[in-house]
Amino acid sequence: MVTVRFRPLSPREINKGDEVAWYADGDNMVRNEYNPSIAYAFDKVFGPATTTRRVYDVAAQHVVSGAMEGINGTVFAYGVTSSGKTHTMHGEQKSPGIIPLAVKDVFSIIQDVINDLLDPTGQNLRIREDAQGTYVEGIKEEVVLSPAHALSLIASGEV
Ligand SMILES: Nc1ncnc2c1ncn2[C@@H]1O[C@H](COP(=O)(O)OP(=O)(O)OP(=O)(O)O)[C@@H](O)[C@H]1O
């Protein structure tokens, strides 16, 4: 997914009389102010009023949740100097960037309570790691012998 984020003109740029040369035309287009026939399409274009939270939700959250399910992913910012890469990725206390938002998200996923659906006494189980890999401590495991057996176990877990 390739997105574009416009930042607002800074007070210094406004004082200098700088003008906006490219603008967000709808959700997917970047258009030239001086020659409107020049336009480029992207998966998503964020205008200057967009919050970093919104950029995260649209452009990064699915990469983070995918990573938690084992799908490799990368989020990176690319742009000229002062275009807003640090503001977007790192942010500040009052407007945290994609990196702190992702870290928080990962921990909120990890801190979900795990209850064993096959054994009602298995509540709030812990995720552990050993040389064999990651496992849930104390979880009930069943060997399935047929598709019907697997489906009946899934059904019993849904009760
Ligand atoms: N969306 C935004 N809203 C308000 N201010 C912004 C926004 N994006 C960037 N800024 C401000 O614009 C200035 C430049 O942004 P930033 O430092 O993030 O750019 P950069 O791409 O990381 O630059 P460099 O490549 O030089 O490190 C900063 O003062 C930043 O706070």
C-alpha cells in the first residue's frame, strides 16, 4: 500500500509566501495546483488536516496485526527533507507517531487474556517460549482423527 500524507504549510513557509503546489484531490489523487492535468494516483492520499492516528489506522495497523499473525511487513516513510517523516513515524507526546502507536498495539494484542475453549478451567493462560517455539502454557491439546472429529471439537469450543 502506498499512501501520501500532506503536511500543512509551516508558519515560516506562510511568512515567506510559499504556496501549495500539490494538493489532495479526493482520497486517491494528488493534483498539481498550476497544471491540473498533472495528477498521480495512490492507494490513499491524506490531506493536511489528517491526524497521525488516522494515517496509522489506514496505512499501518493492518501491517502490525499481520505481523502478529506471522506475516512479515514493513512500514517506512519516504520524502524530501522537512516533509514530515519524523513527525509521522516518531511523532511527539501529544501526537505520537506510527512507531509508538504500533508498539502500543502489539502489546494490547499480546495482553489479551487467553482462555482455553476446550477446557473451561483453563483461564488466563500464559504465552511462553522455549527452544521448540512459542506455546500456551497448560492449554488442552487434542489429536484429531478425522474432519468430523476436528469440526466437533471446534463446535464444543464455541459453547
Ligand atoms: N502533519 C503535520 N502537521 C503539523 N506539523 C507537521 C506535520 N508534519 C510535519 N510537521 C512539522 O514539519 C516540520 C518538519 O517535519 P519532520 O521533521 O517530521 O520532517 P522530516 O521529513 O523528518 O525531515 P528530515 O528529513 O529533514 O529529517 C517539523 O517541525 C514537524 O513538526
